[in-house]
Amino acid sequence: MNWDGICVAFVLVVVVLGFAGKAAAQTPLPGTGPLAMEGDLAAAMVAGIDAFLMRGLGASLERRQEHWQRDFSSPEAYAASVAPNRERLRVIIGAVDERAPAALQFAEICSLPARLAEGPGYELFAVRWPVLGGVHGEGLLLEPDDPPVANVVALPDCDWSPEMLAGLAEGVPESAQFARRLVENGCRVLVPVLLDRRDTYSGHPDVRMTNQPHREFVYRAAFEMGRHIIGYEVQKVLACVDWFEASGDAPIGVIGYGEGGLTAFYAAAVDTRIAAAVVSGYFQPRERVWREPIYRNVWALLDQFGDAEIAGLVVPRTLIVEAAGHPEVAGPPKPRDGRSGAAPGVIVTPAFSEVEREVERARALAAPLAPPATVLLTRGRDGLPGSDETLVAFLQALGCKGSLQPMGAPPHAEEGQGGVDAGARMKRQFDELIEHTQYLMRESPTARAQFWAKADAASLETWRQSTQWYRDYLWDEVIGRFPAPEMPLNARTRQAFDEPAYTGYEVVIDVYPDVFAYGILLLPKDLAEGERRPVVVCQHGLEGTPNKAADPTVNEPAYNQYGCRLAERGFIVYAPQNPYIGGDAFRVLQRKANPLKKSLFAVIVRQHQRTLEWLKQQPFVDPDRIALYGISYGGKTAMRVPALLEDYCLSICSADFNEWIWKNVSNRHGYSYLFTGEYEMFEFNLGNTFNYAELSWLILPRPFMVERGHHDGVAPDEWVAYEYARTRRQYVRFGVGDRTEIEFFDGPHSIHGVGTFAFLHRRLGWPVQ
């Protein structure tokens, strides 16, 4: 089922909520309007957020221009004016690490002779080159017999091997073997191998294997560490450029198809040493990037960049867009034999008119340049890359004169040469990138310490003042900040049930057009006239609803009716609906939000903000005593939302607190999200900025508690205790160690409700009834 089908199917599900007495008691809460919405309000919430984000994707075209200050007075002035945008692109694709010194190794690789074959006027070598610590590029060097007229990095689609592109192996029609064509026309050509879309090595044999494409498995861990499979492969290309630059003064170009087209395009955008670029089978309007494979998901991409804007980083150098058939991808490898968890995503060929429209937009953005920017549009031959028209334009842009030489005889291998072991090479490439992300994970405490060096711990007051910058950074750069809602609250309610100790109401509050906050409010019946009581906001977990926490007719074991129990103790209880429900119907929200520099929590924060605003207006609520108590995914909420919204006077994280970076990046532990279907978990660059302890430092000095069952499969006790020790040490440092606690209990992934209840009574000043 495609994305639209998933969303529509979820929205059309109608579930009548089973609240006791609902049909008989529809009375609204005084001061609110009547709630008339029926059906599945959680599904309606997800659908509304989806519509809101779709409008945001469409509006991003205009908003991007706010980030550009183009100076067209000269090519030099233009390049300087877009330098901040170039640096921003480099950061969001994770091409940020210093590369190894330029080198190209012709040595034997696993007993394979470096010289593989020869063709008319050139030789082919197996080569590798250092890129980052422990990371190498590998591929083929096509070396002409005469001094090269140009140096070219030629990038196949990731499911094509370098040997296919050079004519040494079957799989690519001769007319599309553009690496071979270019060396026949006097270019020195380096052909890197890219990680493919198979899932052969995706996982860990001692933990679990998955059906994630190799590119997705690397993407997940890299994304959390502020890196990306795109950035890694751009770095491999730029390491080739480093070597070309060191080995002569011939002009340098890049050309790529499919995933190779993406890599060539981004490499040319971030490095001005590249004189000309061809992007084939990739260029198009990018507002539907959320449909594509997740390894193309780039945090904040559409905040500044569509393909036309990235083209603006290539000009005034030559960019050639070849409209060829895109590599068709129907989805990840099929689940089988226990291998599952991959994110959905497709690649389809856009209509030529769409490619043409994006090219025209690129030309319009650069139109004032003098001399005019060169953005050419060519067509692939029979839908394949590397047409004569494209190669002629590319060679001319690199200063090569003369006509395109006809294709010669294919290269022939050395006598007795068995060829490259492509599987072993792919495994080396995969393993190196995985190990590099594991290295980044191991070094992340040092990176976070450096990031937090500006926090002033001289006193509690200087800490609170200096950490405001970190709160803003978390909101703006990690979570994503939507503008503050300006709509009236327009609260609508209806009575849902009537219990001996409390009355329950359903509540809906407006946030943005199509976006609302929804929850259940429990009001103790012994509230006195004019009395203001503390509120406990009880946040459900993944695929949960408010009634799991606050409906007396529902007894979910993990929740133990904790909202109802707190209401019976005299607390006002509010149980919000969060939008992480409906499987891929909600996960696609994350895919749509990320390119806008937003996450799912960007919506959740504003929903909680509106809920707090409404609660604080109620005559029975003490606005200074509103606590948040969340379980599982609600525990994730309890870490992030109070770190941003200081109106929560305390927070309790249940069944979630742990060493969050290990949880997302480690490929050695079964607890890791690398092995699961929760592909929306990863937050860009969180590993270098905020672990759970750092998030708790933004809650400090407000009270904070962790509830942890010994048999909770979220993480082992050791991880939880290790990370919590960092939280407690900071509270003690400022003389408020009594404001934080952790309760370990002999139980599973659930609400225990013993130490936490005592914590709430004590910290909210509410006596045990």
C-alpha cells in the first residue's frame, strides 16, 4: 500500500469510544463549548496534522528564499554570498569531518592484482583511497595512456557496480557505460562503489538481521550522530577530488546516475573545485521527498533547499541535468525469515515536465548572474544515462575540444584475472561506515561536553541563564519550532463518565488550522468552591490513547489505570492524546516534518503548550503545580516537553529513561532502534548535543524522577543507572539533590505507582488522602 493509501485507510477507520455513560452524559464543562466530534479522535488528529504538514511542504518553496542573500554583482560576489548556504548544506548532509590526506592506493586488495584490464587507449585498476578515520573509498581507476584532458568522478547508481559502468561486467547497456565513454575521450575516471539497496549485511549476526537496505541501516545510526549516508559518500567523492587536485591541474568534473546522481550533485554544490557536474536520473521537485526511501531524508532540507536551490550552489559553474529514467524502487527488500523493520519508500521517474519546471526554477534563481549561469537540460537516450548530448556538453564544460569519439571495443581482463569480489568489497564498505558511527557514538560524551562548555555552573542562577541558549538550540535545531499558535483556544468538552470519586470529560482545543489537542480531564468530586488543586498530566505510550491512563473501564496492564488512581487520591488529572498512533500513518508525519526542520515532537510541544494554557485558565487549577508523568513514548515526551516548556513544575519519566544515544546508535545491543521498525526515532545530531542527562539539565532545578522496572526491555538497568548518575550529580552540584529520585522496582515495562505517587504528593504539596 502506498503512503496515500496508508493515510487514507487510517483516517477512514471509525472507532466508537467506549466511555461509560457517554451516550447519556454529553454535558460540557462550564466555560467551554459542546464537543460534537465523533469517531476516532486520534485518527482525526493524525489526519489534521498530516494536512497541516502538507501545506507546509507546499509553502516551503517561498519560505526558502528567506535564507538566501544572493549578490549578483559578480561571480566572485555571488559565490561569497551563498557560502553560508553551502556550509548549511554541508552540515545537514553530515559532510563535516576533516578528510584524510589525499592518496590513491594501487596496492593489492585481498590478493587482487591492482591492474584489472585494459581497453583501447587506457588501463583499469582496482583502487582504494582513505577518506575518514577507518573509512576508505573503493572502486576503479580508468587511466588513459595519454595525459588526461580532464579528471572525472563517475558515479553509478548504487545498485550498479563500477565494473558495470566501465564495461567489465554485465548489467548496464553499453550506451549507458559513461565511465568507459569518458576515458575513451581522454579523461582520467575514478568510479567509486556506493552502498547498495540490498540488505545482505544489515544487522548484526549476534543480535538480529533486518530487511533494511544497507543505505538505511547506515543512515539510522549516522543521522543520530549528525552524519548521513549522503554525506559519507560525498566525502568519498571529495577525497577523489583531493587526489585529482594533488596529481595535476586538469579540470575536475563529476557525473552520476540515480543515487550516484544525488551524490555528484551534492558534491558539486559543496565544493567549488568541481568545474562541471552532470546529475542524471535524480533531479526533480523535492517536495515529495517523504515518499522516497528514508536514506534520502535530510533534516531541514526544504527549509533552505530544493533541487533548484542546490543548483544555485553549483552555478556559475556548469550544471547539466539529464532527464533519464530514475532507478525504479518499489520499496525495501521484503520481510522474511525474521528480517523486518525497514521503512517504506519508493523511487519513481517523474514526468519530464516536472524536471523541466525545476530546471527553469533553477535558471530563474540565477538569472541576474553575468555572464549567465549555465544550467543545461538534456535527455537520456532511451531513458538511460550518459547520452551523447549529455557527454558532449559535459566535456565542453571541462574545456575538452573536438567531437565525441565513437565507442570502442570493450575492455578485456588480464589473463587469468577473476575480477573483483564485489560482495567482499560491499561488506568492507558497509562495515567501515558502521564502525565509524560506532566510533562517533563512543566519542559522543566528549563531543557533548564540548557542546555544553558555554553553560555557566558558577551558581544555580548563572546555570539557568546560560542554559537558555541550550533550550533554544534544542527547540530550534533538534525538535523544530513551529510559530506560537495564535488561534483562540476554542475549548470544547463533553462529559464522558461519572465515577464515585471523579467526573471525566473529553476535551478538544485548537492549535493550528486542522491541528487540535485532545485529552481526558478527571475532576475530583470533592473540589471545594474556589479551590485550586495540582494537576498531573498523564501521557500515554506508543499506539496509546488517553483512556489507557484515565478511563475507569479500561485496565491496560502497563498503565495500571494510573490516571484514575491519581484522581482518586484527589489530584486533577489530564491525559492528552499524542499523535504517535496508527503505525505508518503517524510515522509518515515525521517524514513530512523532517525536511521542514521539524519533528513529530515539534507538533507535540505546541499541543502541550495549548493544553497548559487552557488548564492554567481553569478556576480549579493551581497554575504553578502542573506536573507531567509519562510512560514509554510518553516518557520520551516527559524528557523533551518539560525541557522546553517551563510551565511544567516537575516531570516523571517512566519506562523510557536510558542512555539514549546507545539506544539509537549501537549495533551491538538488541535494545537498539537500529534493529526495529521505529524508524522515526532518530533525531538529527542528538548524539553530539543532548543525551537524556542533558535533557534533564534543562528541567533542573524543577523536580525530576525516573521510574524503572528491572525487567523493562527498553534498556538494561546498567544503562539507566549510568545515565541517571549524570542527572543526579548535576542536581547535587547545585544543592537541590533532594529534588530528583529514581525508583527501581521488580517489574516490567509499566507504571509502578509507588515511589512516583509519593514523589507527586510531596513535590506538589498534596496530602495523601
